[in-house]
Amino acid sequence: RDLDYEAAAPLLRGDQFALFDNLDKDNALRSLALVRSFGLKPILVFDSGAGWIADTLAEMRGLVALSGRVPSKPRLDDEDDRNDYSAVVTYFNEVQAGAELERKGIRFAYAPSSSGSALEGIRTYVAAGLSRDAALASMTTVPASALGVERQVGKVAKGYLANLVVVEGDLFAPSGRVVLTVHEGKPSANELPKRRDSEELKPATPMKLMPPDYSVFPRPAETKPAFRLFKNATVWTMSSAGILTGADVLIRDGKIVAVGKNLQAPAGCEVVDATGLHISPGVLDAHSHTAIAGGVNEGSNLVTIECRIQDVINPDDVNIYRQLAGGTVGALMLHGSANPIGGQSITVKWRWGQPAEKFPIEGAPPGVKFALGQNPIREDEGRRRGEEPAPATDRPRTRMGVMDTIRKAFDDALDYRAQWDAYRKGLTKVEPRKNLQLEAILEVLDGERKIHSHGYRSDELLALLRLAEQYGIRVATLQHVLEGYKIADEMAKHGVGGSTFADWWGYKLEAYDAIPENAAMMWERGVVTSVNSDSNDQARRLNFEAAKSIRYGGVSPEVALSFVTIQPAKQLGIDRWTGSIEPGKDADIVLWSAPPTSVFARCLQTYVDGVKLFDVEHDRAERERRLKVLEEAKKLFSEKPAESDGSAKTEDEGAEPPTALPLPAIKGQPGNSRYPRKPVVIAGATIHPMTGAPFTGDVLIGPDGRIAAVGKVQRPKDAVVVNGSGKHLYPGMIDPNTTLGLYEIGQVPVSDDRSERGDFNARLQAAIAINPTSETIGVARAAGILTAVSAPTGGTVSGQAALISLDGFTWEDLVYTPSFALVLNVGASERALEQMDEWIRDAREYRKQRQAAAAGQIPPVDVNEDLEAVEAVADGKMPLIVSVSTPSIVEKVINWCTERKISFILVGGPELVEVADLLAKTQTPVAISGTTGVPSGEDPYDYDYTAPAKLRAAGVKFCFTTRDAHNVRYLRDLAGFAAAWGMDPLEAERAVTLYPAEMLGLGDRLGSIEVGKEGTLILMDGPILETASRVERAWIQGRELQLVNRQTILRDLYRSRPRLANGGK
């Protein structure tokens, strides 16, 4: 006997309603999918979103109910850029939900979410256009009819139950009042309250409204497939045709019709002059968690293959639009990695503006997410300091246990099949209970559902391949696969694809052997390879991520682009339709401003199935439309417009803001200056001096480590001569805010020395904790970052940052000064500044006490190194590094520092562009990070990208910083992106060389190639801003560096691995 089934049987027969409560648009559509699957009779109670899907609801069998939960009227400020357009649109949509359903002919019930103000929602609907008849019916006849009691309740008529409501005034006006209820003839009170005056009984006032808008924002550029001929472009076909110059592409009805030269436009075809542009296939992301509603992990079980990502697609996730703006047209949407066997994946195209059911690619092989290693284990060894131990679970604790879980699931599925076979053959009379989990695993074992497995280490990845082979199946892709280069031959033989990151590493122990050549090395050995995002951030520029394989792996630009086009298409089994530009394939194409593997490539238009979903000009128009909507909303929301002649000013307004104090010049030398060196001549290179235009010439670095001559130089007899012909010589790059040497491996607490306990650690010096042989230093050095600030983190005052040179055998070799600056984390609140004032007062009192004790006036006073550090700041001897998280606090920080005559560097993100004028007027030293990040809220897709150009145009002299350890090598990429998005290229180069040097007090020593400055230089095979360019050699004060690190050693070791005999058999 199955009690669960017996309880559900009336529901499945339609004898009972299936109540779906607290719905929004997407959850309602998911509920309707269940209704259709099982033939249910639904009641859908909406909190929001009913108007969006009114057409769908009109075709539904069942009852629609509105809860009356209307959002509050949005608060709109003067600055429209910061106002919430979505909140405005949602507000007007929701207040008109009742009227919208009535317009569509949908009779709905009113089901208030609160008994305390039960009539508030329906009154709002009436004020927003719902007819009184429909409003009254929603509380009477409609629910009565739906519930099958329409002959008993819902009307005031003979024979009906005496369920009555007595109202004073208008039921649908805010002034209306229920004075008596009668339930089956029994009144709720013996007498009525005193009547109010007629003036108090005001009628309902219609609301001022904007029409409902159920479109996504930003809207797609077009909604129908284009009939268009693109002429004279450079076409990256990603097919055997290669890269075609001066070529044409014809698209029609969602398909690519023709590719070639001198194509003729058919009648009625629009012709687009694409001269100077590049056309590529749409970018595909083989590992995405974008647009998944409600979280990516179902963590309730070790095996959750019965869960389906396709059920929780959020088609309105703005990250879809942002990815289209970067040329990404589709993705493999994956479950998370909490389980050895996770949920079912789905391959989609980003069909922005369409409902969720339109996203899956028809015919794409179904998949499932597996996960190996640390994530499905999730034991407490990897917790961060201060976290409570994780509760005991039945999860495996080892890789052995994870593999055993997968094997057991396979065996259970085969046993399940055997039970059904026995039942069907009559060998048993008990029908097995249907098990969706095991049936899905059988799909895997039958080869119908493809495995996409998360994993990092080569041992576990190879073990999964061998396990799959034991069961006669093939793994489709290994995801992340950061050690794929170690088992590339085995992967190629198995036929598994490798989908990896371009250069992520070190964020966990499993990722410590990651190398940026991984993609190239897998491809070299015959593995179908892709570069993925696993991120809403990098999914917007996957072409750039793929291009890193040119820099690190030495592949051609065409091969690099294949890592995000045709090769992921092959991995996902959709290359019949997309991934290359060939006649008959889907018109998934991107128009670029430059070669798609160049940092200067900007996506201009993106087509999915021939529909132009993104266009830069349309995007600008959408921004203007947003502002117009907000302006109109402000007019509707305000009783009368605010009047101002613009003359009112605050007491300080109009006064010139104070000028920030520059940091003092650094006089000390790093310990590595003690080592002997010979004169160096770098001959015939293209010299980028940073003080002017580049030129071809020589640079002589003397034995003292300083530049002795630039241009035509006399070569000393004992000089080391370097042939720089065809190369580019730059000053070494400088990152002014890192954690280099303090942080080795993510999720390994003993390797993390960034943050000490407590809120006030002014005495602590990062310098003594810097590991000079840290791989983070070696990797940054190989990328051309030769000088940096290594700073502690955490708390309000983290400690003292060290200014370091990235070469040496001891931390003393690296350090210019161990007390370069005190780190103050302000964030978004003034509280940190108030605390600093308290500490400064304490420090001054401490000094008085110490002086008095030294004079014998009072007993000895204990040394307090925290207060001595603060005293050094207050006396102007040690500057501050001040980090902020919001532009609203910046003026207070500047005023606080300048009033106290404290020099400082301001560290923040792209949002500092909001106070660009202030920063320029005060000449505040700024280090900016995160300029390739995901925009906040409704900020435009290019908000972060364009922030550096806007800051510089406003007169802000700033530099870039990564604020990282593992990713310091991204520093030049920040500059490259800034140049691609409007910043003068020379200014972008200066922002990683000259400007940080000047900001740190090293302007007379580093940052440019001039006589008398230190010979801290890098020699590259191409321009510093270009993605493909590599650092080939580097010098610090004339001493050549070894650009060797763990990653280069692993690269060389596995590149030299002998090929397996007989193809690995």
C-alpha cells in the first residue's frame, strides 16, 4: 500500500485543486508546466507577475487569484542614473494587474495576503483601472464558482447563505469602512458604530498611471530574423574555409544562406557595409550558471540527477543581455558541484526577450553534472578561520568515496532495470516503484544523457574516465579540468572534451597546479577544447579569455577563437547547427570592431537565430528610454514639481575643495640592490618611454642599476648585450595594492597570512610575513609586474603595507620599506574615520605619557606599537591606503585626510567615476580595481569598462590595481580593456607604469625609461596592451630576472611528456 500515492490520487484525478501560492511570473509558468504534465486543476495565487503572462492564463483551466501584494511606490531621486527603472515598471505593472486580467477576459479571485488590511490590495486595483463589477466579483461570485459553491454563497439572493458585509461609504475607497459582517445569519456585533460625516467618506481617486510594460530591459534590438547581407568584412568562419578577407555573409529566416566574396543581394534584402569589421560565429560558453533561479545546487542528496535545470531557467536575468553584449550567444547551463551526481543540464541559446521554454536548443543532447574532488566532499578541513565546524554528514570524505558513490549509483540503476525486467517477464508479481533518479542514471548508462563532470586533479579525472569505460560509456566533457595537460593523451583516446578556464589558479588546493597553457596543451594532443566562464563576469568577454591561449600557449588567433565557438559546439553536440559560419547553419553571428582575439575588439551586434538581439546603437537608445520613463514617473509621483532657482547652497558649497597631499618620496632601497650586476645594453628595441611617443633605439643600464643612456649608446666592453630588434621595451609594471606573498592557496588557512584577528592591528607589518618564494610572486613577475605594494587585509586598520620589489631570496631582499603605509578600510561608513580620530587622540595622549615618563614625571608607560603606528600617520610620517566601497563616502575621506594633513592613496572600484570631478579637483591619488567586473543593478553593460576613460577625461590621474595575489598578472589586461573602451592607449600604459610610480613616491626612480631612473624594465614580443603579447625578459635595477615559476616548470615538464605508444592503447 502506497499512502503517498493514495493521498495524491484525488489531485491527479482532478477531484481536488492543486494550490500554488506566492507566485511570480516564472514560478507560475513552472507551476503550469506541472499542471500540464499531470492534468491538474490549479489555483494560482499571484504575489506578482500575473499581467506578464495574462495571455497564457487566459487559456488555462483553473482559478487565478491575486493576493493584492502591491509594491511600494518607488522613491526617485534627482539623479536618474541611480534610480531604479525596474522598480518603476514593476510598480505600474502590479497596480494594474487586476485591470490587465480584466482586459484579457480573465475572471480572477481576490485572495488578500494580509487579514489586517484585507481590502487595501483590491482598492489599489480599482484605483488603477479595475472595474468595480470585476472587483466585487473577485471576492464573491468568482471564488464561489471556482470552488463549486456558487449555489450557496457569492450572491445576496433568496436561498443563499446569509453571509453579508455592511459597508459605510464606498467599499473600494480608502475611506470606506466595514461596519458589520454577518456569517450564516449571525452578526459580528449587536450594534453599528457611530456614522461618520459625509466629508470623511471621500470617493476613490483614480491613480495617475503609466501603461503596463511587460518587456525585458534592455529590450532586444530586434524581434524577428533579419534578411541581411553583410558586405566586405573579415569573416572568421571557424570552418575549413578559414579566415576570409573582404567577404560577405547573407542571412535569412534565421539561417546563414551564403558566405563568400561578391555576393549579390536578393530582392528585398538589406545590405550592410561591414568594411573594417570582423564577423565571427557567436561565442558559446560550455560552463554557465547564468539565469538559474533559486540557486544552482540541490544539496539534499549525494545524487540529484532527477532535478532539472530546464525547470528553473530565469529568462529575465540581465546577465543574459550583458553576455549578448559581449558576443556570447549560448551556453551549457549546469547544476552546481555539491553532489557527485548532480542535476540535469540543458544547452541553451540566449534568446533574450523570449520565455524560458524557448531557450533550450532543440535536438541538443541532454546532459548531467557530475562533480569530483573537494566540492562534493565539503568537509570542514577547508573552512576559513573563525568558521564553526561543519556538522557531520554522510558525505564521502575522500576521492575514493566520491568515486564509490558514482559506482554505487550506476550499480543501483542496473539493479533497478533488472527488477523491471524481472517484473515484465513475470518472474515477480510486485511492480517496482518508478524511480526518476535511477531512470535518469540509466539514460547515462545507455549513452543518451551525456556526462559533464566538474573536476580539477588529473588523478580523479582519469579515474572517472576509467570508471566510465568499465560501464561502456564515454564522458562528454571534463569541466574546469585544470590538470588536463597532465592527461591530455588519455583524454584524447577516451574522446572526452576539456572545458577549462583561461588562467584561473590557486583559489583552492585543487587549483594549485593550474597553468595558463592548459587549453593549448590539451588541444595540441588532440583534445576537443573549450574555454569557459563559470562566471557572469567572464562570460561577457570569452573571446578575450580564449585569446590568452595565444599569449601563453602560442596558438594561432583562429585556434584561440575556436575554443569559444566551434569546439564548445562540438563538445555540446550542437556543431551541426552553430559554432561556425557556413551555409545552412543557424545565423548565430557577431560583428566586432577589431579582430575578435584582440583586446580592442568590441562587440557591435549579436545575432541569435538571425535575430539581432544586441546592437550598440540600440543599447544607447534603451538608456535614453529608461531616463525618459524615470522622468515621467517622477512627474506622476510628485504632487507638484519641486521649484528651485538653483541659488540655494550649503555653507561650504562653492568653495574650492582641499588638495590631497602627495605621498613622500621613497628613499630606501630593496635588499636586492646589494647583488652584483653588469652593464646591460638592450639594442634596437621599440622603446616606450612613457614620457612621449615610442621610438626605436638602445637602452644602457649601468652597473649601478640605473639607466645611463637612451637612444644611441656606447656599449661598455663588459656589457651584456640583448638583441631587442622587433621587441618592445617598457618600464616594469607596478601594482599598488596586492596581497603578494601573503596568500598562497585559497581555502587552505595555513597558507593565508593576509588578515589577523581583531579590528585594530596598526602595529602589524606585512613585510615580515611575505614569502619571497611564493608562487604568486613568481607568476606576477613573469607577467612583468616588478614592483608592488603587499598589504594586509581585514578589520578597520589591517596593518602596515610593504612596498616591494619582486625579486629576492629573503623578504628583506624584496622590501623597500616595511612601513610604507597603514591600511584603513573605510567601506561605506564614516565609522572608520571616527575610530581613527579616537585612535589618534589616544596616540597623542600616549606620546605625552611616554614623554612624561621619560622625564621621570610619572611611572614608566608600556610600549604600545599600535598607537606608535597611528602616531606616525598623524605626524605625516606614514601615509594611508584607504579603501572605499561607495562613492558617497569619498568626499568625507578626502576632507578628513587633508584636514589632518595625512597623505593617502584612495582605493576603490569603477563606481569612483561618480565623483570624478571631486577627485580631479582635489588631485586625489586613486588606485582603481574591478574595471572588468559585472555592473551593479541597472548600470549599463559597459559601465565598468568605460569608467577608466571617464575618470581620465575628467582629469583624474589614477593607476590600476588588482587587489589580489593570484591574479596580479591581470594588471595589464585592466589597462588594455580601458584602452579598448575609450581611454587613450598611452594613458592606459602610464596607469600601470608611470602613474603608480608617481603615486607611491617612486616617480623619480621608476615608471618611465629615462636617464637616471632605475633599469627596471620588461622586454615584450608585442605591445603591452595587446592580449597576445608576451613578456620575454625582465630586469630589476639592471639585474636580469629568471621568469621561471611552478607553472612554467609544469608546462615544460608535461609538454615534453612522450606521446603514448599506439595512441595510448
